[in-house]
Amino acid sequence: MNASTYYLVEKKGPIAWVYLNRPEKKNAMHPPAWADAPAIFTDLDEDPEVRVIIVAGKGSDFCVGIDLMGMMAELPELMDAEQKGGVKWQLLKKLYPLQATITAMEKSRKPVIAAVHGYCIGGGLDMITACDIRLCTRDAQFCLKEAAVGFVADVGVLQRLPLIVGQGIARELAFTAKNITAARAEQILLVNQVYADYETLLAEAEKMAQQISENSPLAVQASKDVLNFCVGKSIADGLKYVASISANIIPSHDLMEAVTAFMEKRKPKFTGK
């Protein structure tokens, strides 16, 4: 299934691990990092055995962001001295697939947990803000780096980060391009929990994924769908949408199983049907 030279996918029961697997470059994002993600997340989305996805990094760091030199061949427009309209038009067309790479994690119907250690910079931060839940190690450092290198972050972090940490904090991080610690990340709600080390982080991410996987897949995935839809919508719009979703998934085998398990005083075994 996975022939990527950047991502390593491992399926373990109901949990799929997607590792950023370029440790010799601190998982810097070169062309395969951007090209391969949509197909990988589509495959996991369509696999009925997979109920939760964990995104983690191999090596010393989660991700140090875009491999600028590695991407030059793909984006020669960046260094074109004249920057005429045709050049800009060509560059614009190339930005949309890069955005789609990050959006693939958000669009997945399955919950996605980001397990972050070491540096999480630039594109790495873009990636985790598109995930549903973020966990990290005590040594993790986060940075919205683009302003320090002459770019505007253009693949999703400026749209998603304010929804997580609020406008004031998001603007502080975008304008200063400073590193923040795991403790600060937890304080501003960028991460849900901080763990002592990498091994504990992966174990706790797996434990959370297992808890999620034991709930009704229909209910979990419908909840993610509703939460995603409600971003930027009024409460009235959200209520109308969730009523439609609720009416569409009820009744279900999962609901009947929940009722039966309650009556039989046992743990339900959900099938997602």
C-alpha cells in the first residue's frame, strides 16, 4: 500500500501509524512529503479496519519544515528574478496541491492524533494544526517560522491555528517567528498533553487512539464531520447540519449494540454499521 519515500505507514489493528520517515534530514518536507500524503490518507480513510490515525516522526525531531533546497526544482518560480504575471500564475497553481497535502489530514473521516517530539517547525506546524488532537514530549519546540525567512505561511496554519489558540496568540507566533516550548504550547492549548519522553508519548498516543477506537466508528466519524462543518458557521447552521447527520446515522447496528451491551452489563463491540 505505501510506497512513499517519506511516509512509513504501519497498521496495527484499528490504529494506523503514519510516520514522517526522513530522520537523516529531521523529516524536512521534500517533494514526496507533499505529493504522497493525500493518497495515503485516502487509503486509510477507505480502510474499514482503521478507526484512528496517529502521525509521528522518526528520528530526533517531528519535522523541521519545508526542505527549501529540495523543493527548488519543483518551485523554480520562487527565485525567478522578474516575477512577471505568468510566473506568479504558475506558482499559484502549484500552491494548491501543497495545501491539499495538509488538508488531507483534516478531511480524513478518521480522527488524527499528532504525536510531536523535538522540533515542529513551519510545515510541521501546518501539519499538526490539521490534526484533531496534538500531544507532545517535554522537549518539543514549536515555531511558525515563515516570517523569519521571507514567506507568508500559505498552506493552512494561518487559517487553522487561530481556531486552536485564538487570534492574539496566533498573530504573536506568526509575527515573531519565535520558538515556544512544550509547556507554553500546553498553556495556549496548542497541545492537549505533554509527556516526559518519546516512548511515553507514543504509548500514550496509542492508549488514546485505543480508547477512541472502542467507541462507535459511526458516532466518532460523524462527530468529526460536524465539528469540521461548524468551523466558521453560525450555531443555527451547525444545529441544522447536525440534525441531518444524526437522522442519517440513526438507527444503526452500533446503537442497537450499545443498548444490548448495557442491558447485558458488558462492554459494547462496535462494527461501524
